[in-house]
Amino acid sequence: MATEPGRIHHRHVELAQRILDFASERGMSPGERLAEQALASHCNVSRTPVRKALQVLAEQDLVTADADGGFLLSVDPVTVPRLDDVGDSDGGTEIYAAILRDLSAGRIAEAQTVAGLQRRYDASRQAVQNALQKLSEENLAERGVGQQWLLKQFALGADAVAKSYEFRLATEPLALTLPDFRRDLPALTALRQSMLILRNMSEADFDRKLFERTDFDFHMLVARGCGNPFMAEALVNHHRRRRANAAAGHVNTYRLTQSNLEHIQILEQIERGQLELAADLMRVHIHLSQSPRPRLAGRGVPPAFKLVSR
């Protein structure tokens, strides 16, 4: 099977990395088949972007096409360097990170042009365009009039985190209780496996990258399963912005371990069809996550989650 030519998109590279992480976490070996539907359920996306991501891996000789039209692992995924910079030799990722930092600090105006950003960051036109494309994919930038781009500073400003929690408290518990909420059981099972891997890690060895991916997948699963396309779109866009917020990297590791335990308990209630209880736990989870003193806020909470899940 020939891979489709063309420029690699950041989102396909990101998904390709998640596929490698999936294979690594499950101890897959060279020659094993990568099932598109299982990958789509795990990553909470349709099969179309999974195919694009597999093509990215094929272009790097990390997977090979088989006679049935699928893909087989070509390498031990544990030994593969991260793909973050694939297709980014012009420095677009660095410019993306610099724009995020400047937006968060209020050092850059919302209205920008490619030429203006080239001068500010001493970068090539292609690097700036790639950075803006990635910001657009994260719903942090959009095209304005003429040559103008509009950067969404409100999503990364000083009070963005507090406003984010307000929005999530109003929407995520509600999403779980809507009449058309759909439980994606294969995706829930795949998520549980990642959560259990995290649960068995000590605080000192906690894998923040794995947590960030699992946290994103968990909240996206709730968003896309809610059955209301307007709410789903709002939540999906919000979680993409939240993932890009640089402040997230400063969350206390202890809080992340507790957050993972809370995710497990909410997930169990979703699996059981106890959606009202899952919504109550989601509400507590969001309140705890916004506490400025995470160790004190989390003290005694995991047992409480266990009690209600029995």
C-alpha cells in the first residue's frame, strides 16, 4: 500500500506518537498487527485520522503495509525516539511554543500577521505558517481579515484557568447525564489500561506525559459521547485549548496521581451505566483539580470515591 504524499500535519504526527505509545504500553512486538478500530477507540477518533497517522509511521519505516490493507509493527516501539519534531525541520514547533509563552504573559497582541511574527521571532515564513496552523488546530488562532491572524489570548491569559474550571463545572457533569450520552466501551477499556499503568507508578516515577494523554483522552471521551453536537464541539475545542496551556505543566505531581485515581472511579461508574453518580464524581473531581493546595485538597478523597463506587 502506497502512502499518500503531502505535508505532514501536526495532528497526524501527534496521533502517530499516541499509536506508538499504545503499542509500547501493551508490550507489542515487531510483526504484530495494528488494528485500526482498536486504535480509533483508544484515541477517541474516527478511523480516517488513524489511517493518516499510520501513513506517517509508514513513511518513517516504523510500520509496514500488509496484504490485507492493514499495518504491522516493523520495530520495537520502546526503542523509537519521539516523533514530536517530524516534519518540523523549519522550527515551527519552537515558534508555536514561543507564541504560547508570549500570549500567556500578555507580551503579544492578539492581531498579528505572518510577516510581523517573522520579524518578532526571526523565523522563516514556513516556520510561522506551521506554528499558526498548529495554533489553529488547537483552536487558539483563526484567520482574520486579509493577511491578519487573530490569536485567542483569553484562552491563555492570567484568569484563563479559573474561567476554564467554571466552564467545565457547568458542562462536563451535565454532559454525562444527557439522554443521548453514549458509552464507548472499547475506548473505556483502553483508557482503563493506561490509567492502571499510571496507578502503579510511584509519585517519584510518575509519567506526566502518559497522564496528559490519558487525561485528554478521558475528557474527550466524555465530550464526544454526550450526544449533543453543540456541547460536544464546545467541550472538544475547550480541551484542545486546555492541553495547549503552558500553565498545565506546573500542576503538582501528587495532584496528578490523585486525579488519575478519580478518573478511574468516574470511568467505573460510566461503565456501569451509573451516569448520575459519574456526574457527581466529575463535579468533585473538577473542584479538587482547581484547588491551590492540591495535597490538602486531595487528602481523604480517594477513599470517598471508593465508597461511592461500591
